[in-house]
Amino acid sequence: MATKRAQMMEETRAKLIRAARKAFAAKGYAAASMDELTAEAGLTRGALYHNFGGKQGLLQAVVDQIDREMVERMLAAQDQAANRWDGLLEEGVAYIEMALEPEVQRIMLLDGPAVLGDPSQWPNQNACLLRTTQTLQALIDEGTVKPVDAEAAARLINGAALNAALWIAAADDPRAVLPKAVEAFRQLAAGLLRAER
């Protein structure tokens, strides 16, 4: 009985997240009606409040879901690279390139920060920062990267990718900004390399 109830609750949450994701991407957070998105999910406003506490909690759940998908794609880009350094760069570039996608632009880079605050302070950023720090420490240990504080470098690399993505998302012509942002990101990161590389 308890298992069936938990399954039903999970299905309800999934329906609400799916409907919200569609509404937030199409209309934006502010214009998305809770009544319309709950009707789209075949549920009531009460279900939304019970599961997420309100519209902002639902946005957080959508952001978390999209973030997990983005991380998977970034890790896939990293895995395709020839070496650890190139993997670090490709992960950052993949993140920057996702800023061209309408759903990522609207939800993750425009509405998310406006409603949920600074993305660098979101809980899911801690795992990303830790992974980047560990990668940089390994690059330092193997002599590819200059001796530098790995966490400080990770914060700056991640911050550069985030700010590049925010710039693209807010630009009048995101496609024109992308190559400039990627090139600058690569050049900034290259400053960490030992000269003999």
C-alpha cells in the first residue's frame, strides 16, 4: 500500500514537472499560469502546493531536472575528449553551447536566476564545482596545469562558463555571441597551462 502511494506521488510530481517545463519554456515563468499547467497535467492546484509548496518550488524542481540532463551532456562531451585537459575544456564549451537552446535559455539562464537567485549559489553547483576542482587537481598533479589552488581555479573556470552562457542567453543575437564566448573561454583557460605544453 505504501509503495503504491509513493508511486502515485512520484507520478504526480513527474506530471507537474513535465507540464511546468513545457509552460515555463513556452511562456516564461512569470506568464505561466498555475491553473493552466495543473490542468495540462490533469491535476489540481492543491497537488502543486502539496508536492512543491508553490510555483517557485516547481521551478526549482524543473531547474534540477534540466541541470541533471545538462550535466549528463557535459560529461559525455568530456568523455569524448582525447585527454583530461581537453575534456575540461569540452565540458565548459558544451555548457556554453547549451545557452543557445531555447529551454535552457529561458528556464536555466533567464528565469531561473531571476526567481531563484545567483546560479553559482544553487545547491547543484557544489557537485559541479567539486568535479572541476578534482579534475584541475589531477591536471596540476600530472604537470599539465601550473601549480595553483585547484578550488580557486575551478571557481573561475566555472564562473567563466556560467557568465558566457548568461551573456549568450541575454544577447540580441545569441548565435553571433557564441563563437566569441567560446574563444574567450578557451583563451582564459589556456592561461592555466604550463608553458611547455
